[in-house]
Amino acid sequence: MAETFLEVAGLKTHFPVERGVILRRRVGLVKAVDGVSFSLARGEILGLVGESGCGKSTLGRTILQLIPPTEGAVILAGKNLAGLNRSELRAARTDFQMIFQDPYASLNPRMTVFDALAEAMRAHRDISTGEIQDRVATLMQKVGLSPRFVKKYPHEFSGGQRQRIAIARALAVEPKLIIADEPVSALDVSIQAQIINLLAKLSREMQLTLIFISHDLSVVKHISDRIAVMYMGRIVEMGPAAQVFERPLHPYTKALVSAVPIPDPAREHQRQRLILSGDPPSPMNPPSGCAFHPRCAYAKADCSQAVPTLEAFDPTRTTACIRAREIN
């Protein structure tokens, strides 16, 4: 068993909903992340999937302390990030970085590529101008861009090139953990494959631990070692990527996997799609018990009584469904 590098324990991120202009009062609570726990080994790639609004991006930002957690711990290489003060957190940020969904929005349009990459180095390293120039050139080559482009601005690049620059910026401080939040959803299909292969290659070469957030299961299957499926702020299933696709355990995962197109027309025509009924519930007013039970084809009366916990189904798989063994 590989040594744990990142441990997320009981992580919660709740947002109060308030009304009133002068006298503000709380009228509700959005539980965007509600008790998430998992661990990753050094160099492992975790795919985090789920439909829009399930809490994937909030979980990623909370792990990196861009959003303060309501409760829980994030332990990276033995250090609890949730317990650090402002100066300690700034110093620790060299160990973890984020790649955002829209590279054009995440890059400063007034800064050249060189300035964007050099800024991160100057902020966290005592480094000379000559060393910065050499490292910027090396980073550009590492992400598949020519060093002669460093004096250009973000608007002079294509979407795929901008995302490569965003990846180079994340690598500028030599992090150990990267969270990629929907990094290919805004790109053409052909460019998506290039960026995914680049991230997988960098992870292997640099021993990067990577959390890859996406709503596209076919993309996640290609890059991930393990997959975690989220629904209403909780992880409902987790396991090796190939096993999750071959034999999904949770009813929600079954529906997601059934929606992934199959390249073979004959098999695509024969298979049975699982169509979920209704819409996702409001995070301000979630259903009692299992949050998925109003849309679940296997639900019974006891599914609405208690919130299921993530339990081991076999040595490599976990799921949060009290009917898991009955339906699989």
C-alpha cells in the first residue's frame, strides 16, 4: 500500500443564505460539501465526477483553501492546511496549485506569458533574473510551446495554447499537488485529447498528485487511476477507474456510465440507457436519508430514513448505498 500523501477528512463547506438589507437574517444553508473523506498516494490521479452543482469545484477550492472549510481537515504531506495562518498558508502554496476551467479568464490580459510565469517564481522563490529566464523557457518547452512566444499576450494564443500556459504557470513553483477544475471543457475535442495526454505525462514525469475534476466520464476514465463520484456534496462511490466503468455500484453511477457513448454502433443500439427521473434536489432543502432516493429506481422506504455512509464493498471499492449488495 502506497504511503498517503493527501488526506481529506470530514471536509464540509457550508454557505449561509441570508435575506434583508439592513437587518440580515439567515434563511437557509447550502451544504455544498458535506462530509467528504478520501486519501491519495504521491503521484496518483483521482478523477472527480458528477453533474453540475454537486460540489466538485467547491471541494477542489476548499482543499486548496481558496474557500475556508466549515469543518474538517486537509492534510498534505503531514501538514494540516486548514490549521495554517495566513503567512504559513502563503508559504505552503508552493506545494499545491490549481488549473482553472477558462484559461483566458485565469490569465491576466495585461501580462505577457513571461511575466505571468515569472510572477509566480518571484512570489515564492529567491531567484535571479537569469535563472527565471532559463526556467520560463524550460516550462514552455515542457508544456509543448516554443520559448519564443514568451513576449506575447494571452489574446494572441488559441484556447489550447492558453491552457498550456495555465499549466506552465501552475508548474512554475514546482508543486506536489495540482487540482485541475474542468481544464478541457472549453476546448475542442481534438485539443482536449492533447491537454489530457499532457497532464498525464507531466504527472508521471514529475510525480504529481492530480485531482482531475470533470463532468465527462469518458475523459476521466482515460486519465484517472481512481474515480470518485459526487452527488449533493457527498462522495457516493469510489474505486479504480476501470472497475467503476465495468461494474458501477451506486445507482447514480450506473446512470452516469450508461450515458457515456459507445463507439461501436451495434453495442450502442443494444444497450439500455438509465434515465433519471426528476431534477436534482435543492441543496438548501435536500431530501431526508439518501439524497438520491427520490430519483433512484431501486429506492425503498428505508432509503429515506438514514444518510448512508461510504462503506467498503470489496478491497478496492467503496459506495454509499444501503442496497449496493442487493442490486449488484
